[in-house]
Amino acid sequence: MDAEPDAPRQPTAEAEPRPLILDVDTGIDDMIALLIAATSPELNLRGVTCVAGNVEIHHVARNTGKILRMVGRGDVPVSIGAARPLQRRLRTAPDTHGPTGTGYVELRGEDRQLGTTEYTAIPASRYLGAHVNRHPGEMSVVALGPLTNLAAATQSGVDLAGRTRDVVWMGGTLEERGNTTETGEWNACVDPEAAETCLRAGSIHRLFPLDATQDVVFTMEDLRELPDTHLAGIVRDAVRFYVGFHQQADGIDGAYLHDPVVLIGSLLRPDLVTESVTETLACDTSSDPYLAGSLYRSEGDDRPSISVATEIDADGMRAELIARLARAVGAPNS
């Protein structure tokens, strides 16, 4: 019998759940972040906004709604956002996440008799603005895909910099080799103009680049610690596809689960971030396909600086993620 994973750290009795909006382009690692966010008592998941990135927007919305329903969180509103980048043609990553975003898994029919999702008719940028303005200083926003929705909100006058508790983005790379171009990370490369809009406006408070998220490698052996449930089987099959991609692309026997690492490191276990630096960053928006989407240190302008995570306690993060995922897939609705 496999050993049970350690229990995730519990919130203190007096702690109020943290209001959260997740912005996702639901592929495989987004799926795991969603499962953890929806089942962590420290978080009050107020809504999920969808953006095209890993897959087309209709796949993102469908995956997001089905995953929430499978853990009994069909009450969480899902807002459908940008179907393409601000100025560029959309590119997706079927080689990384599978044709519909969930690897070897096809979620059609997985949520029968589980109720409906609260899809909202309000577009994601307006949904973000409404919540931020209604609850000034309270909301955390964690963006796990291209920044198109956040940039659209910023361009419409939403003060993400001043009216949120914090805004966290999984994106970019500083010293680590890129995963899309030599110096570019996927989320930044999909919509460089959106990244630059947000960085210039100060709409991002904290950044988790590849330098931090690739400190942690997850293997199929780690997933043996999950309980034997239907949802755990879905997760294993999805991650198995992801591991296969990373074996070919990166030569590692495992996968980088960027998005749940960012969620945990930013909101749930910030003590697992062992090194951060303060940087003033910009994003290349040129027409050069090898440079567009690359982050660089900006000098000589008045843009705000941001906190950048650069190192993570790999063993602690791996244990925490597996424990929280085990709880999520072991929930009664799974």
C-alpha cells in the first residue's frame, strides 16, 4: 500500500479565507491549480476567468467548468474572456497539453449529473473590474496564462495595481532558458503586448518566472500517493501526457507543474519561496519571432518594480502540492 501524503498545512482558526480570482488558459497544470484552489479552505474562490492560450477559448471554458463541477464547485462563476491576443494571431500548445488541453483525457461526459456551471455573461475583463472595484484592497488575482484579460481590464481603466490585494502572474523568464524561444516563456510569448501593458501599468505585483517554477520536477511516482478515485485517474492520465512532452522537449523524467507551484508559493505557502528579487521589467513586443515575449530589465523609465520569485524549496513544494492534490481528488464528488 502506498504511503499517504502528508497533510497540507492548515490555516489558523482566526484566518479568513482569502478572496481569489484565478485567470486560466486551462491546460494540464492549470487543471491541477484549479483543483487545489477550489478545495483549499484558506481560499475563497470568487470566480475563474478564462483566456485563450494553451488551447482555444471554448476548450478553456469547457475544461474549467467541468473540473470545478467534478469537485462540487459548480457554484464558482466562470467568465469567458479573450479568444485571441491583443494584436497577434493565437497560437496554442496541443503538443504540450493535448488537443483539448487535458492530455490523454477527454472530459466530454465526465460531469454528467453533476449539475451546471455558473457561466456568467459578463466578459472576463469586466468581471475582473467589477470585483476589484466592489472589493477594493481585498481581492487576490492569480494569472496563470497569457495576460490578455488583465491587459484588457487595465486598458479599460481598471486599477489592478491600486485596488487589489495583490496580482500574481506565472510568466516570463529572467536567467533560465525559455520554453518557447531561447529567452521567451509561453505565456509571455502568446501575448507580448498584454504582458507589456500590465508591466508598464504596474498591474502585476509578483512574478513567478521559469527561474522559480522549474526548480520543482514532478514524476509519475509522485502521483502514486493520490487516492484511488476516478478523478485521481483523470489527473494521472493528463499528467502522463505532460510528462511525455517534457521527456522529449526537456530531457527530464517528469514535468514542471508551473501553475500549482505559483498558486501555492504565492498564496498558500509563501514560506516555500526561498529567494526573491525586486526588478523593473519590460516585455519585448517587436516583430522578431525570436525576441517577442522576452522579458528584460528596464532602465530609464518610471514603470513600477515588481517582486520576482527566483528560488523555491523543491522538496517542500512537491510534498505540499501532492498533499493538496490528494485532498482535492479524494473529495466526495470526485
